[in-house]
Amino acid sequence: MKILGFEVIVQSDYSTFAVAKDAEWAKGNYMNSRVEFGSSPIRDKKVLKRYCDMLTDNGLSFTVHPICRGN
């Protein structure tokens, strides 16, 4: 099984997410309730970590799932 990337899904309630999204968009940062990242160890994983840190800083709960492909 090959990992093609990762999917981040926000689990927090909509009102909390909406406030955080508006604040981040005002700073010029993209935020959505479901985002996919590639599996490149340098570029994509750094961006994934930065995105997860942004969600954590805004008090949002989220899950990260691998996007896989069979053989």
C-alpha cells in the first residue's frame, strides 16, 4: 500500500471553526474544514505540520488520515 498524501479534517463545531477561519483569512492564511496534502517528505509534510499548528493555535480539534492506494 502506497501513501499518496494526507487529509486533515476539522472536528470542531462550525461556529468555532468559522471564527478561526475568518481570523486566519484576514491574515492571508488559507483554512478549510477538509484539506489534502501530498506526501513529499520535504515540502508537503512541512506545510502539513504548519497547517496543523495553525489549527491547534486556534483551538480547533482535527484528525489526519493517510490517502492510500493499493499495490
